[in-house]
Amino acid sequence: MPSRMKALAIAAGLGCAALSGAAFAKPAAAPAGAAPQAAAAPAGAANTAPTTAAAPTTAAPTSPLLAQDGAPAIAIDPKVGLPIDGRIGLQPQVTKNGEFAHWMHNDVLLPVITAICVLVLLLLAWVVFRFRRAANPVPSKTSHNTFIEVLWTLGPVVVLVLIAIPSIGLLQAQFKPAPAGAVTLKAIGNQWYWTYQYPDHGGIEITANMLKEKDQVSPGERARTDVDGPRLLAVDNRIVLPVGVPIRLITTSNDVIHSWAIPAFWMKLDAVPGRLNETSFTIEKPGLYFGQCSELCGARHGFMPIAVQAVSPAQFAAWIAAKGGKMPGAATPSAAVIPQPGAEGSAAEATQANAAEAVTGPADNAATPAQSSTSAQGATGNPAGPGNAGQ
Ligand SMILES: [Cu+2]
């Protein structure tokens, strides 16, 4: 009886663990040094497209604390939003779903798994000891016991139903569409950096590249400092998002499948070329949160981190203004349904022009270098220039 249940419970536990994988990913585990950074990209194919346009070297900010992409000063909390050496378990969660999942993992799944393992172990030990040949020379030939059979069928069913009730609720909550008035963030994966768009805020576009170590940068290029974040997690341009406001996250990709993941948000959403994935979350605590691409996407997969700076709505509005964007009015485009390519009625209802205007789809991104849309929409230029994927 318990083995079936155990397998299912362990599978559920593994699911949770996989979702939180980045919590365990120690930055130090990735290949270090300049070599893989410099030599990784093969000179062929799609990798070169947006990257070869020589990125202007970025001067080091005078105070990195204050110069994070124009965002308000914010210091790293060494316990929240990033992996810690030797930590066991999930990162502290700062979204509702994350807190619920954290409880589910720590207070439901782990105790259930532990109890079942202990029960099975004790039963096995008892059988081995009590019915060994010396103690039980003439074995019983009993082959059925209806009571026990009913018990070992119903027991697991009850446990699984009890686990399923909160689990299905969580699953549903993770894919709940954002309410009207949400802030839309579109994350676009590239080999190997992220571009971000704020379609409701004047089309601001940001390119985020990993900051390299001091001994890896070319002269004049900005190197990582401890204020920027941990090695392999710090980026040149952080995403800024408001706390307490629902965020609509849309992901897509220009080349291969990437995955936008922030462990502290309980968030991992694949970025798939040619389609838009969508989910929503609300950050409850201001702070700095780090994540990584979590889908093996090529040679520099380990070098496309994500950094989110969660600030108050007022600071967010100020940042939007500083980037040359504008806060949406009452009729925010966020409330509009974004047609999926190939979805029923999408071609008839949204003309090509509308689609290109409302959402810069993957095809559009591939054809247009990142910065042309930036200038067209009046946002400030991205100081980092295009991604430096080929380097
Ligand atoms: Cu990736």
C-alpha cells in the first residue's frame, strides 16, 4: 500500500523542488573564468544576429547603488531574493502563491513523505524480524484479507485527495490571468540575454546583460561590484516593478526556448519562440530579487541572469518617467486580450498592423534590432546597447 502513495507523494515533492531549482543553484557551480564567456558562441547561425553590432562600452557608474538603470537606490538583502551558500530549502517567498507553495512544501508534502517513509521502513523491519525463518519456520498460506486490502486502497486515496485539494488550487492560482490594470512586463529571451518591454508604459525597452567580473571585462567596460549582486546573477540593467500591484508577465523568445524564473516569486515561465506565455503575480515586499534563465538554451545558458527591483508604485512611476515612458491612463491596454498567434479568430479580429502595434511579437523582434523600437517610442536608450551574446 504505502509504496504507491509514497511514489506519488515523492513525485509531488520533486515537482516542488524542481520549481525551486534555482534556489539551490549556487552561482559558483557554473563554469568560471573568462574562457567560456569569450569562446562560447560558435561563429555560425542565429547566435550572431542582434549581437554583432558593436555595443558601446558602458562606463562604470559613479555609485552603482544609485545608478542601477536610473532606479532608486536599493541594497541587497543577503537573505532574501538570492541563493545563499549552504541553504537547504526554498528561498523566502514574496508573492501570495509563493507563500502558499512554501507552506505546502514545508508543512504538507515534507511531513507526509516523511511519515510514509517511516511507516514503510517500520513495516519492513517488522516483517523481516518477525517472520524470519528462525522465528517462523512454517509460513502461513493466507492469500487474502479483505479488511487490509480495503484499508491499503482507501488510505492512499484519502491522503492523495487531501494533498490534491490545496495542490489544484495552487496550480490554478499560478495561471490566473492578471486583472485589469495590471502592469505588463514582456520578457523576451535571446541567446544569451534578456530584453524587456513595458508595452503599457510608452513602450520602454530594456536589454539586460550579465555583468562580468573585473578580470573579464575589456577596458572601459563596466565590471560587477558587490552592490550589483552576486557573481553570475548581477545584470547591467535591472527590471523595475511596483510592489502591491498585479504584474502581467508575458514571455516569448527570439531564438530558442528560454525560461524566465525568479525563485522568490515562485515564478518560472518558459519563453518559447513564436508564442506568448502569460501569467501573473504580485510582489509583496520591496527588494532586489535575482533569478536565472532556467531552460537549457545553449552555450551561455548560465550567463543570462534576471534581476528585479521591486519598488513602491510612486517610485515605479518616477522610474517610468525617467526612462521616457508614461503611466497608462484609465483605458489601459492591459485590460485588452492579447490574441495568440493562430488562436481562433485572432487573424480576423486583429489586423497585422494592430498586432504589431499592440504587441511586438517574436517575428517582429527578430526583424527589428532592439533599439530601433526604443527610439521610435521615445524611451531612453538602453545604456548597455544590444546584448553581447556572441562574446
Ligand atoms: Cu536561456
